[in-house]
Amino acid sequence: MLSTAPYEVPRYLLDLAQGLERVPMAVAGADNMVVMESAKQAADAGLIEPVLVGDRDEIESLAETMGWDISGLRLVETREEDETAAARTAVALARAGEVGALMKGHVHTDALMAAVVNRESGLRTGRRLSHVFHMTVPGRDRVLMITDGAVNVHPDADTLIDIVNNAVGLAHALGNPEPKVAMLSGTETPIPAMPSSVQARQIVERARAGEVKGAVVDGPFAFDNAVSREAAKLKGIDSPVAGRADILVVPNIETGNGLFKMMVFFMSGLAAGIVLGAKVPIVLTSRADPPEARLAATAIAAIAAARGKA
């Protein structure tokens, strides 16, 4: 870890959640101490009503060890040892409308997402699923969303439109009525030698033609000109998005993955990741995530679910 500053949960997320009804959230694979601690923290914060899916005996044992009274919570037992059972069960609860959000617990991401995208029993909508990292840095109020650094590997233009719309919908749910969206590449001018710059410009044109509403979309931008007004000014870039971006849309998963991890390790950035575009928002945590990131991601998903922005 190159930065030693402590992680911070953005206060505004907890404030936004105040007054909202607790969202029933299925925890797929709750039979793990870290997962149970995350669910308890979110429940104690008034964000969710956990529905604990997994091995009942293990869940109850962990709760007793933690001193957490779960007698009033719903437990859904999955008897099969295969972790896919917990994933399928949690998804089924969401499909039936019994929960309004999902949390990845002690199951592999592939197992959960396979259940989510199953054409017959999953949570597909007409929009492509995508992932958003909600990034904040200690001591600063600015929010930067990075998409997609975890689900779509090399999105085509149609997928990028869905990625933009998913992120814009989340920004609306979190109180930003007209987010500024920067399409990232390595240049500010579309050039055939850099296909991502040409594709970025295509997305801008489609957004302006009405395929994205409630946002200002521009690009292509190199990273510095999307986030720094000084850099944009030096380059002579005249755009309402330049230096003011709220959402960074990356051309591929490698860019998004590297960018968010650099913010985490260099700046103690808090990366709260959720998946959008399914029937319910999905908290997609990693075993390496700090508790603060898990709580922030759960708050985001709860707010999105309560405001109907999956």
C-alpha cells in the first residue's frame, strides 16, 4: 500500500440513505465471517434488511460468535455444497421480487454472474450489465465514477451506450441530475490509428442524438484532460466536460481496472463497486475490499434500489 491515509465512507451516501425504506438484500453465500460482518454493518446503518442465503448452521454459528441477534432475519438455506446453489437461490429471490438488491458473499463472482445472466432464470433486462466503481478520496468531496473496469472486457459501441446509460442512471439516483461523462482514449482527436478515439466520438454523437438523456457526454479525452481543468486549458480544449468529468467511460477493462487500483493504492481511494443493468443492483465485493468499501457499495445499491435505478 503506497498511501497510508485511512479509507473514508462518503458521508453524503449515508445522508442520502436516511429516510429511505430499508431494502431487502439477498446475501449470496452468507456463511462467512467477513460477509456476515459486512451484512451486519449495513443493517446496523439502517441501509438493508439482509436475507441470509447459505448454510444455516454456519450462519447461525457465526452470528452467535459475533453477538448478532439474527432471530428476526430471514435465512434461506442451501443444502448443496456447490456455491452455485447460493448464487441461484439469491437470484431467484430477486427474480420473484422478494428482495430488491443482491450482495455477493462467499461465492465466486463467476458463479453469481452466471446465475444473474441466465436467460431462463436470471435477472436480464433489455440493457447490458455493466460495473461502476464509485471513487472517492479522503478529505475531498468530489465523486468520480469509473466504468467499466470489471464486467465488460472490450465493449462495442452498443454496449458502451448501455454502460453510459447505466452510470448516468446511478448518478441521477445519487443526486446528480446532469452528470458530465468523459469518453476516455489516449487523445482528444479521433484518429484511425487509435480505434478507441474513433469509437468514443461515435458514442458522443449517438448520445447527442438522444440515446443518452440527462447527461452531457463528450470526448474523446485523455485522462488528464477529463479530470484537470488546468490540463484542458493548456491543451485549448473547450468542452463543458473537460476537467469536470463525473463519469469516466473507459475503452476496455484493462484501463478501468488499472485506473481504479491506482487511485486505491496511490490515494487511498475508496472503490465502491456495483453492477447495474440487471433487474436489481448487485454489490460485487472482493475479498480484498476494506469494510468501508463494502459499506459504501451497499449504501449505493440500497439507494439505487429504493429509487428504482437498477
